Amino acid sequence: MKVLVATEKPFAKKAVEGIREIVEGAGYELALLEKYADRSELLAAVADADALIVRSDKVTAEVIAAAPNLKIVVRAGAGYDNVDLAAASGRGIVVMNTPGQNSNAVAELAVAMMIFMARNRFTPGTGSEIQGKTLGIHAYGNVGRLVGRKGKALGMRVVAYDPFVSDPQVFAADGVEQVSSVEELYRVSDYLSLHIPATPQTTGSIGYELLTSMPKGATLVNTARKEVIDEEGLMRALTEREDLKYVTDIAAAVQPELDEKFGKRVFATAKKMGAETAEANLNAGLAAARQIVGFFTDGCTRFQVNKA
Ligand code: 3PG
């Protein structure tokens, strides 16, 4: 049984060592494809893989077709929009994620980004404080919850909206106010932290109307996905509202234009780094390896995201 770890953005060394221990300890072979520059390398590497661990690496129908032995794909992370679920399901391949394992790293980055923007991107000049401001959390899942709790600890008023969380106790337990609509969320949030996944329903859903409804001086913080932003709407909102700011961990397709037009009001990390901590790599990598062993040894399909 061969387990391939294919990571264009590699895990920390300790995480790879841990994955190896789990995989080889179960009697399987581990293959590594890191920092690959061309998709052809991935296509070649999956040819004899029974299991695949990836991060944001794109597992397309082409990749699946090139992997005749493949039985399971684990996305070591939360969002699985990089995996072609229809193609995998069509072949009976189980797809899993590792929910929660890298959430704290992403939540800490979201908080750091708020402070970074509040302090003029650490350049000279008078900034502002986040204490006392309203933080809106769009989607109250694993990352959203952690950002909410951290916001509370920093003295912010925290409000949240999540159409899939119906129990008000989930919000109340964190001292977070639940708002009843996405429109209300944006209308009251000085900082808006995005935690929605990229799906056909959310793609391009954050645009001009929501952004221009935000309070004066508001900042949109995106540690989720670039696809959820209507970039044309974002551009228009930033043009019309000279007080708005946008900070993202996933550069927009139009990022060079945003940088040029809006200067210090926008910022994108050079490469997605939300989950780039030793701790998150270790948590997500080991969970992925354990889930694969559990699947092969006990048929465990917990965390499968393509159940019929
Ligand atoms: C996730 O969905 O878990 C995050 O976006 C992290 O992605 P990465 O593993 O590519 O850093």
C-alpha cells in the first residue's frame, strides 16, 4: 500500500517525520512529492498511489484518472474545494478533510491582520486600536469560533452570522451576538472576518453592496478563499469608499491593480500562510495519516466529505 504526500507547499519537517512514522508503522510505504513545479510531476507521482495526502494541491479529474489504484484522498486542512469530488465519487474514492486541525493558526493570522491594518501596516503614522470595535464573523465554524473568542479576549464586541448554525447557545457560549442576516452583519462590523468556504453558492458573493454597507473605516479580512470575493465589486467599493480596507491571505486575481490603486488600504500575503505554522502542519499532517490508516485498517470513514 503506497501513501503519497503531494504538497506543492510542503509540511514542516517534523510533520513529515510524524506522517512517516504513522504510515510506515502501519506497514505502508510513504512517497513524498514536495514543492513540485509542474502538474506533470503530480500526474506521474499518483500513478501507483493507493492513498493521497494533499494541502491546497488541486486534485482534478485528470489527477484522479492518472491514479488507477487510488482509494482515498485526505486534504490535510479544512477547505476541500481543491478536490474534484464528482470525479472522486465517480471512482468510489473516499475524500476526507481534517477539520479543526489547522484552525488556530488561521484564526491567529486573522487577528494579526486586523492589528496590522489598524496600525497602518506597521508604517509611521497614527493608527487605531481594535479594542472597543465591532468584529463580525461571517460563518461560525472552527476558525470563525476561534477568531470570535480571540476578539472577545481583545475587548472587541463580536457579532456573527452563520446560516448553518441554528443553536443560539453556540454563539452565546462565547459571549458572541448572533445577527439574523448577512446584511446586518456587514452593516455593523468595523472588522469583518470571512470564514465561508468556496462553493458554487458562495462564489463571488461578497461584493459591492455588502462592502459599501460597512461602517466608516471598516476592514474586510479574508483568510478564507479568494473565490468568494466579487473582485469587480471590491474594486468599485474601494474606489468609492476611500475609508475601506481589504487584507487577504489569498491574493486576488486583480491584486497588482488593487495594490497600485489603493496602496496602504490593501494588503495580500505573498503566499497563503494561514495554516503555515509548525503546530498546524503537525496537527493536520498527523490527522491525515491517522485517518488513512484508520480507513484501511478499520474502514473508518469519519470526516468523509463525499458521502452519498
Ligand atoms: C485550509 O483550508 O485548511 C486552509 O486554507 C489551509 O490551506 P493550506 O494547507 O494550503 O495552507
